[in-house]
Amino acid sequence: MIERLGRPVTVAPNQFRFPFPYASDDILPVRMAPLNEALAGLLLETGLGLSFQHDGVSPTITADVWEPTTWPLDLTVDSAVVLDGDWSQQYPTATRIVVGGPGENVARAFWEVRDTTGIEDEYGDIIEVFRDATGSTLNWPDTLADQYRIAKYYLLRDEVSAADKNAFRIYLNAAGAKGLSDGAPTAGLSLSLSETDQFQYAPGGFRRGDHISVMANGVRFTDQILAVNLTWDKTTGATVTPQVGDRTDDPDKLFARAISQLASAQRRLSTSR
């Protein structure tokens, strides 16, 4: 895509840091989706980061993948690193996903994906949620008559190749896994941090995406640096304020996330026709 559109971007060499539980030829294909949505999903699943940097000399921007690190020391209020923060918890909203694949009415392909981490036993509840996933293209053999091309029988047809069946299963499982991830229980930690001599936003120090642990009243909270706010004042100079985690019950962010998901669902629906 970068070459086709002539973007001034150079992609760094592959370091094979893709910790996905699939083989390279099993990676879910992206179809009719904005690049940022596709990349966001992959980065979320793998825990990797994506950077775009310019050295001020070359004519292109370098795109590279980097692996977040874990800060080796626990941070505390007494260390003057932790400025303020709060914590919240959200119970699961989905433990089983019924994936509605391609097809119309009774001919539609359905697939179930269940949580395997023991959430149902832990919370004593079964929460089944439906999720649309109609963006997959079914590759039917040319020799198969149209009246037999029924989506719900796709995985049962001997005429369909094993590779095509496997690709369809990967697509359905990925949609189910995304639904389980969206509905998983979360504990959100929201912190504002400050730089110190030992905790610096600099080469060799922390950066956005890294994981840190905070000790408060004998309890260790671990979360990720999601943002770093940079400000400058002519008197005090530069101030760096890392933002750790995200409150799971923040109504503004929940509302914004719901709007974003609705827009994505509408876009998938319009491009799958």
C-alpha cells in the first residue's frame, strides 16, 4: 500500500517479533478496512508498538515495530514519581461469543467461541453475546453449482479446499476472540507520573508503551504507559507527565469508544455488500 500510493515512508527490516499464536501464512487477512484499524487490532493482540520517526536528513519517514519493556523498579508515592491516580474495575460483559458469519437468514454461517480462562467459573455466570462478522469472502470451487453454495455448509463441503476452510475458521475465531477481549473483565489504573533523576523520558529511560508497577498500601498495580504529555514553559522549561492506564468506568471514554465501535461496524457493513 505504501508503494502503491507513493508515500514517503521506509519500512524497517523485519525483526520477526510477531508473537501471534498463528503461523505466518495463517495471519488474518485485512479486507476493506482502514489501515489504522487493522494495525490497531494487531498491535493490541501482540503487545507490540509501531513508531514513525524522521532523522531530519533523509527524505522519508521510517516505520518500525518495537517491543515495550517493563520498568525494573516499583514506583511509589514516596519516590515523588506518582502524582495522583485512581482505580476502577469492570466485570465481564461476554464469556461466549456467537459469531454471525456470511450468509442470509437460515443459510448464515454461525460459530461459537468460548472463553477458556475460567471466567465463567470465577464469576459464576454465562454471558453469551452475538457478534457480526460478515467481511470474509468464501472461496467456492468453480465446479460447485450455485444452489449448493450455502454459507452454513461451507466447512462441511468436501469440494472446498482445506486451506480455504482453515482461513475461514481463523476469521471466525478472530472475530470471536475480539468479542471476548472487548467483554473481558478489566481493572483500570489511571495515574499521572512525574520525572525524577531515576525515572526519565530519555534514551535508556521509559517510553510510551512500557509497563510499570506501582506499590500503594502494600498492593502492587501493574499497567502500561499509554500517553506522555509534553509541555514547555519559558520559566520552568520542559515538563514530562506520563499517563498510566485508563479508568474502565470513565463515562466519557466509554461513550467515545461506543461511538467508534458503532462507526466501525457501520463501515464493515457497508463494505461487505
